[in-house]
Amino acid sequence: MTTVNNSYIRNINGLLIFILCLKIAGYFSIVEDRGINQVFKIITRVGMTGLIAFLQFKLSKFGCLPTFKYKNTLSPLLYGLYLLLGFASFSWSTDPKYSALQWIMVVESLTFVILFMRVVAMVNFYFPKKQINLVQLFVWGIFPIMIVFFIGSIAFPDLFWRGMRGGEEYRLGGYLMNPNELGMLSSIAAAMGYIHFQKTEKKVITIISMLTALAVLGMTSSRYTAIGFFLIIGILILQSDNRKLKVGMFASMAIALPFILKFVIFKDGGGVEEVMSMTGRLPFWKALLNEGIVKEPFFGYGFMRINYTDYFQGLNTYPAKMTHNTFMQVLMNLGFVGFFIAFWQLITTIRNYFKEKNSSSYGSFFIALFIPIFINSITEFGIFGETNYGILFYQFLILLFVIEIRTNWTFQEKVKFKLFKKNNPSFFPDVQIME
């Protein structure tokens, strides 16, 4: 039995932050060349999955028994059924190679999340003094990306800003990332920072991380994600017992309301009509229903395909390769059968939150992650769309209340446990073993 290396365990938190940061960065484009970007994405995404698998292997070698048990399994089982239908759709997909590529990337990210949550469960159980906090991991895992975009927006404007509407509007993102997707990430970072601020002793650096994320959010001009951030903060404050904080929130909202109306409704000369049409998306969705899904109503066009060709062109709409709505996306690519599975999968994931929020420390984490990706799902790629880190985050939520360590061990497992405790008495807690 191997003796645990103190420095290895001491640095486990930083290593997980590094892995998460690079995993998220793997969804960005680093150069305009498509080939180089593909190599970068493969190295970072698959590489981080390999590294987290190695971490679990090392913990097991140290003597941390990988005796996992799974609860609230209906949500992951339905997600597996959704992926199984996606795999079957290769046989009828209008572009099997593209469907297969997208499917493999979704399965790869799911594999990463499963391994990541297993490592977190092992560390939290066997090394209680080195408790892994997912909120903290997300704050510091996203912070370097926010710093890069904040500095880049000032130092390299040609690279980091993207011209929109024929150059009438410029939004942070460049070719590196869609501004709305970047806005979603920054709103998550700011919300996680707020949660972390309530508990951490390192107030100053946490405030800096929040302000940086909010600055990036503002520069993306992503109004729906801005609404999501304010919604998160409102829910979290209302859940608190601090009356002064609640009064301050309502006062701040009253002061900020004129600015919010200008930013959300009257942005760039738009008005209520533009907002109510979801900035022009509603006519496109109507065309998808009237002209698209009626041709393949039951099983769709294949995983991540919305038409017989690469683009869907309605009679009176713009051409597009994706639907700008994750629920419409799953309806088009897997038909009403896939939509039914995805809908109930989402419901069961939300149900897990309401079931576990009072007994788990991750209730606020769920809110801070779910609201931005759900809003993104309404207007962009979303949780059932083409591969993006929104899918990665949603997979975290699917497994958030699922994976635990089982302690009713077999005789052989008890022997391994006792050897581990004998070799590492200063690391191992007093664990109750069920006889």
C-alpha cells in the first residue's frame, strides 16, 4: 500500500482548478485558422479528461477506495437515453459524420464530468481537511479567462472585439467566442464570486474576480445574460436571512431600473417589438415548426442536424445552421421523441435540486449555474445544442446530487481501508464502516 504524498494532496485543489480552467478554455478559438483551433481543442478537452482520469487512478492507488454509490439516477438515465437516441440517429442523419463528431464531443465532456465529480467525492470523503468546494473551483477556474478578456479588450481591441450589425455595434468576444456565450460565462463567474464572497476570508481578491467578470459581462452587451445575473442575485438575496441586504437589493433595483430598461429594451434604438420577437428569432422558430419539423416529425434529421442540408432556409427568414434555441434544436435533430426525452430529463434534473437543496451545500451553486445556461438555451446553443461549455456545465448539474462514496464495504474493501488508515493516520478521518 502506497503512503500518501503530503504535497500531492496539499495541491489537489489547485490542480482541479487548473484542469477546469483548461477544459473551459478548450471551447474557445485561439486563432482564426480552423485547423489549429481543432488541434488546440482536442489537446485541451481530451487532455483534461485524461488528466482527471489519472487523478482518480492515483487516488485509488493511494488507497482511496472508489466505492461509489449513485442516487437520484433518473436524470442521468434519461440523459443516457437521449445520447443513445442520438447514437441511433447516425443511421438516418442527413450528415452522419457531423452527427457522430458532435455526439463524441458531448460524450467526451460527460466522461470528464463523471470523473471530475468522482474525484471530488473521493477527496471530500477521504481528506475532509482538504474539502473541495465547487463554487471555489468555478470562481478561480473561470477567473483567468475573465482576466485575459479584460486585458485583451484594452490591449488588443482588434482581436477581442467583434463588429455587429454592419459595424454599428462592437461587442467583446472577437473570433475567440460568441459574445452571448462569453456573457453567459461571465455571469456565471460573477454569481459564483458573490456566493464565494459570503464564506471566504479572502474578500479582496474575490471582489476583484466579481468586478472583472461584471466588466466582461458589460462589454459583451449580452442583455439576456445580464438579466440572468440580476435574477440569480435576487434569488440568492431573497433566500438569505439578512433583512438589510434585502432592503438594499430592492432599493438598488429601483435605482437601476431606468438603466436596465435602456440596456435591455431600448438598446441600439430597439424597442419592445424587437425584444418580444427575441431579436428576430421568433419568425425563424415559426418557420422551423411550419416548414422544417413537419418533414421529419418523429426522429428528426439526425443528431445536431436541422435540415437535409447544412442550413435551414425558411420562405421568409434568414438561413441558419443552428436554431438559436436548444429545445427547438433537439426537436429538429431528434424529433418529438427526442424532445420528449430531453424535456423530462430537464424536469428530473430540476427535481433533484428541489429534493436535495436543503440537505446539500450546493443549492446556491445549482442556481448560479442553471439560470445562465437555461437563459442561454432559449437564445443560443444551450444545453442540448451543438457542443459548447453550456453542455459541460449542464452535465455538472445532472451529476451534482448523484455521486457519493459507499461505506457498506465488502471484507476485501475493509482490509484495504484499514491498511490505508494504518499507513496514513494523519490524513484519514474517522469513517463509520457499516458492518
